[in-house]
Amino acid sequence: MTEPRADDVRRLRTEEQLSVREIRARTGLGRNRVYELLRGVPPPARTRRRNAKDDLRAEAVALRSTGHSVPEIARRLGVSRSTAYLWVRHLPLDRDPEEQQRRRAHSKTMTDARWAAHRQARDEAQAAAHASAARTVGELDDRDVLLLGAVSYWCEGTKSKPWRRDDHVQFVNSDPGLLSVFLRFLEVCGVDRTVPTYRVSIHETADAEAAADWWARELALPRDRFRRASLKKHKATTARRNVGETYRGCLVINVPGSRELYWRIEGMIAELFRSVTARLSIR
């Protein structure tokens, strides 16, 4: 028996509007062979299965055109948000600005309410940790201040290098608390606050004189010991966060004739490192 020609199979499809199953029954061909011969020939409309959700899709489009959001559409039609989004994603929602603002405010209120208990518990736990840690500090004697000051300096102060010998004490920082610790360290070492010179290092867009006044008041420093400020060039392309009235730059503390003081700091740091290393080796 000769296999039917492709033209015959295509005629059955286009003229008689037969389905694949019907063509197979008429010709005796296999399913894959029929599909191969019908490649590029659209199926007849009567064989197309209607989508059960076509009515819902049309309703979703109608709701979207009247200004409904995807969550609202999903809720009203009883479908998932992802399905509702797929149906109406070609129709962007143009909300009124006041409506958008109202919705954002509502969303923020709901979020704050949802996380209020968590934030309160977190803040209480943080306060308890702070209080417990504060109790471990107690009163500091001069030895404690010397060790704290030496370590602070080794972290933030100017240090002599093998390629640049510079045995003088210069401390730079923007934290008033750490600067207070270092000033107390100097006092324990016999250096009064009237001895060092002070200088503000700040961006040129800020008020250097106002910053110097603030540092003098905050740390009880003699204003006449302040030198001309060091101004940092402003780069317009840099997005800086240290701006505004609370930005006061860094304070630079220079101690004149401080070679021996620097050697003392070096000695304390070397012994601290040796002590810690020895303790680790014992373990």
C-alpha cells in the first residue's frame, strides 16, 4: 500500500478540517508522521481547546483598566498574584500621586506595626547588653589609662617607619570619646592639655572655625592652641555622608618635644604584644 502524499494529508487538514486523530484514522499514518507532514499548517479552529480561564483573564484586563492593582485583581478573581500579573503586565497602572502617597503611608504603618514588638525586644536586649558590659569596666586607674592610651595611639596615631624615622606623637580621630581617652593618657604621662597644639582636618565646604570652636568646648581645650585648619579638597563626584551641622571633621593633636613619650608608647606596645603572644604559646 502506497503512503498518502503530503498534499493529501494537508488537504485533509485545510479543506476537510480534520484533526490529527481523524487524519490518522483516514490514512493509517502514525502520529509523528502526520505531525511531520502538517508542519507549518495551523490546526482548525474547531480542534483548539478553549482555555478555562479566558473569562477570568478578560475580567482581569477590565479591572486593570479601571485602576485596580494586581493584588486587588488576584483577590477579586480568586487567582494567585503571579497569575494576575501575567494577565495584566502589558497594562501599566498609572496611579494618582496622592493615591500613591496614601498607599506608601499605609504600607509603612502596617510594616511598623508588624515589626514594633521585634524592635522593642531588640532595643531592650541591646540596652541589657550595654549595661552588663558597662559593669565590667568599673573605675580605671592610671595603669589602665596608660594601656588604653598606648593601644589607642598605636591604632590611630602617627608611627615611625623604617624608611621614615618620625619619633613624635600625633593623634588623629573624629570620635570625641576616643580623643578624651587619649587626652587623659597624656595627662597621666605628665602632658597638660595646654601643651599640645590642635588642628581641625575638615572638608573645605564645611565651617572650619565653627568646628574648632566646638572641639575646644567639647574637650575643654585652650582655643588659642588651635592652629590653622587643614582643608580637604571637595570632589563633586563623591557622595559624602559626613555633611551638615554635625560634621566637625577630625581633630589632630600634636605633642611638641614628644620623642621620649613616643618611645614609652613603643615600649608599652611591644610588651603588650609579647605578653599576649607568650600567653597564647602556653595554651
